[in-house]
Amino acid sequence: MAEGAFAPGHLGGLTQHVPFEMVDAVLAETRTTQARVRALPARVVVYLLLAGCLFTDHGYGQVWHRLVAGLRGLTVAAPTAAALTHARRRLGPAPLKALFDLLRGPGPTSATGWVRWRGLLVTAIDGTTLSVPDTTANLDEFTKRASGNSGSYPHLRLLAVVCCGTRTVIDAVFGPSSVGETSYAPTLLRRALRAGMIVLADRGMATNDIITAITSTGAELLIRCKTNRKLPVLQRLHDGSYLSMWHGTTVRVITAEITIATTHGKRTGSYRLITTLLDPHTHPAFDLVTLYHQRWEIETTYLAIKHTILGGHVLRARTPNGITQEVYALLTTYQILRHAMTDATDTQPGTDPDRASFTIALNAARDQLIQATNIITGTVIDLVGHIGQLVLANLLPPRRLRLSPRAVKRATSKYPPHGPKINRTTYKATININILDTPP
């Protein structure tokens, strides 16, 4: 444990994933280390921001009380709310961005499953929105939904590339929601992808700029596209797919009819996928359609961030600079929780990371922070720790088939979401995939 004014700077059992040396390094890199050590050193403020993402329904004053609750016998500062606000503003967003850049990525894992498919790291790209406080400063940067509802919050758009097997964030961008996902995507993809990856995306991403951005990195793609798009048949393949051309890029087109039968009935839909994996012998059409189902994992990522961590609440910061700082802290906290979960499941060979409960890990991390236990300052690292032990003791059963997007309501809303009610009860489902030959 650190001494003196630095003692409140910790993250409980997660400190081993963001050790003091790492935080000090990003502070030095971004030139934000304090000139003189006072009550709130820069390192402590970084940990305060990360701890704030474990307790998103608390003000920073209450978060501070949790940071120091386990430091019995030590003399610690008792900063006012105004002092905490000034410290966060003084720090700025740069150290949090640098910290996220260090921790982002698929993360090392020995897991099989859908982490890699035929040697390719399976990733997905998609976007979501987060609500920000309705302040004058935020309204200069972020816009409200075009619904005419004066009571709605401004929103920022978050776009991420996620490793499907571990649900870790490989990279992310965010900004005003007035800019669309397809505008943010090319820059993000060029930064996040490399050869040896395959990226899954929904039909909104089937644009020339995005496909060019993906292929320029050497990564492969598997994207759903609209059925009314004209893609000429250049060569028919034995598995029902065919080769075509997408603005100078040779692609393979797969059309499939998918029927899902449950105890509540049967539903059939058509999917049209394009991919840069052109050989039907090494990458059969049926297997690619099955692989595409992993795109849902990025929605599980957003569920964990927006519902489990944020609880549907609005972000705290009242200025755009503060919002940037807070979002990078949120992404960093999410990432280190995922690393802790993957480290734990890796100790049991054959355990799929998606069986680890994010809620269990989050609650365990909260308890560890309040107790200020398992703060690692030496070189011996316990890959499991108390958080991992709880995760392993409460593994989820193998996941059932995912059929529809999750509906996440804001915690403060008393109104139901639009659309039909989704039955959350457990049921058995069977899926039938029929690859369709394209008519001449």
C-alpha cells in the first residue's frame, strides 16, 4: 500500500491490473504529474476516477469515502466536493486516455471457443449512445435526439471494436451523436485491425469507405448487407455462395435462410453476407453463417457498460472535457474487469470466458475497494485473487441461443420501452440454416 497522501490511490483487488507504476508512467508521459505533493496527488485522482466507475450511482465525495474506508489507522485527507472537482479538472482527460491505450486490446488468453476461428481473431464493430448531463457546456458539443422532447438528455456516440471471445475492447472512439457510426468507423477500423483478424458487422456498416478501411489493414470481413443491393455473379461456388465485386474488392456473397423454432413458435428470416474469405473449401458458407452469430457479443459488451456498470444512469461530468475524461475512465474500468475475469477462467482449461459473470466481478471489485484489500505493490501477481475466485465459484451455464437484442431501460424511466415485450424466461431453441443458391 502506498504511504502518506498517496494511500487513497488504489483500486482494491484490481490494483494489480493498474499498478502504481503504470499510473505514474502515464502521468509522466502526459506531463500531468503534480509539481508538489498535496492532499490530492495526480495518481490518487486517477484512481478516484476509476473507482467512480465502480460506484456510478454515487457522487465523488461518497466514492472518496469508499476509497479510504479500509485505510484504518492512517491519516488521510478529507477533501471537499469542490476540491475533488478542481482536482479532476486539473488532471484533464489525457492520462485516462493514455491508460486506456495501454490496456485496450484483446488481451492474452488461452481460451478457445470463439476467441479465434480457424486461426482468425474474431472481432465485431458496432455503436451505441450514452446520455450526458443537460448543461449549457455539454449542449455546445452534444446534441439531443431529434424527437422534439425538451426533457431528453444530450447524447454522445460510442463506437467500439470488441474481441468476441473475451468481450474486451480492442479500441473505441466517441464524440457527438450528430456524427453517424459510418463516419467514425473508418478511422477506428484502421487503428484497431490488423492481419489475422476477422471483423463482423451489421448491414449499416456495409459501405465503400468501411470495407476499404478493413481491407487496407489486411484483416478479413464478414458483413451483412442489404438484400436489394446489386452484386453481380462472377463465379458460382459449390456451397451455394458466389464471387462478386464490391467497388474494386473481390468478395464472396452468401445468402442464407435461417429458421428459429422455440416453444413460442417459429420464425424465418433471410441473411445476405459478404466476406473476403473466398475459398469455400477452407471457409464453407454454412460455417460463416454460424460464425456471424458471434456479432451479438458486442451488444453484451454494451449491456455490461450501460446497464451493469452505469445502471442506465446519465454520465456525471458537466463539461465536454469532463465527459471525455469520464468515458475513458469507464472504458478502462470495464477493460480491467474483463482482464480479471479472463485471467480467472484461464486457470481452468476449457472454460469459455463468456461463462464468467460480469455482475459477480463488478460487485467483488466494489467490496475489495471498500476494504482496501489485495492491493499489490510487489512483483508477485495472483492471476485469480478474490475477484477471480468468486467468478470461478459462480460460473454461468453455457449460454443459450441469442435470438433478439437486449432491451435496456434507463433506471429512472417509469415507461416501458417501445416495441413488443420480450419474454426473458428460459426456453429451448433450435436453429436451421439453409444456404440458398442465388437465382441467375
